[in-house]
Amino acid sequence: MKKLIIAVILVLFTVPAFAAAPPKTEEQKTLYAIGQIMAKQLSVFNLSPAEMEMVKQGLTDAAAGGKPLVDVDVYNKKVQELASARRAVQGEKLAKEATAFVEKAAKEKGAVKTASGLIYIPQKEGSGAGPAATDKVKVDYSGSLVNGVVFDSSYKRGQPAEFPLNGVIKCWTEGMQMMKPGGKAKLICPPDIAYGERGSGSIPPNATLVFDIELHEVKK
């Protein structure tokens, strides 16, 4: 799949740019989705316009079959190092933004801050028995960074998620046990009970996460 996407992007960068109309057919929508996927893969680098032009040059040269201006085998490792460095910088910036965000969230009506640092904000009360840490839950959710960037959403996928509570991040294991079926809540998850220093995918290191969760069902 990754090779297919790269191959298509190489072709796209060799044709003249033009103002495309919104996608209408399924094929057009699929091609548009390729661009969205690639943008997510590149988002970790937080590229400036000038840096993006350099990336385009590399794509264009590769598509044209010319001799690379750098040894790709040598720079493959450097790409990974740059990604790690850029993610670390992003994480530091988000950590600073998180301080004010968390302080404000803790003052919201009904907010509960637990010993772990989790901030639980009920939005709609449910009913019945809540889940235990060993139970499986069916939920809809949206996860974002403190700057509002959404990194995951079952709503966008159009299908609720199901998973055991002892198989997710500590913030979810703790916070979900404070909910009841039919309820909605916001969880503010500090790094220590989220993905910590390592981050995960598009989630940078030391990121505080925000989840809006709707608990549909508890499965024993």
C-alpha cells in the first residue's frame, strides 16, 4: 500500500499544478484521499513552504528517473532522525500550551481531577452499571491534541470502536470506569497516563490528549 501511494504521488508531482474542482466521482475522491494520507505522513516534519519545495524536487527527480542528488540509502537514517527531532520540538511546544489548557479544564463545571492527573468532565450522565477494568466497551470518541488537531475519531470512521479497558492507555482505563452506558464525558489525559515520552504515530512525545467519549455499551 505504501509503495502504491508513493508511486501515485511521484506521478502527481510530474504534471502541471492546476486548481482542481472538488472531487465528485469515487475515483476522484480516492485520489483526493491519497493526498490527505500523504499529508498526514508528512505532518510530523511540520514543513515550511521552502522545505516543501525541496520535498517536491526530490519527488520530481525520482519520477523523471534522473540521478539522485543525494545518496538515499545514506539519508534514509537522517530522515528518521529529522522526524524524531521535529516531533520532539512539537511535543515541547504542546507541553507549554497544555499547562494553561489543563488549568482551565480543571475549573470547568463538574470537572474532577484524580490523583493520576486525569481530568474527568461529565457531559451527559448515563445509567446502569459502569465498566470494570477487565470489561470490554463499545464507544464513539474523538481524540485531539490541546491545539485542537484531531488525531483519531470513530465518528469520522462512521463506526463505534470496541476494546477491553485493560488494553488501552491508563487514562482510558481509569476514566471509562467513571462512566455509565449512555453517558458522555471529556477526558484530559496528561502524558504520564497517555503515551508519555515516546508518543505514538502522529501524537508527539509528552503530549496531553483530549478525548470526547460516548459510552454505548459495556460487555462483561
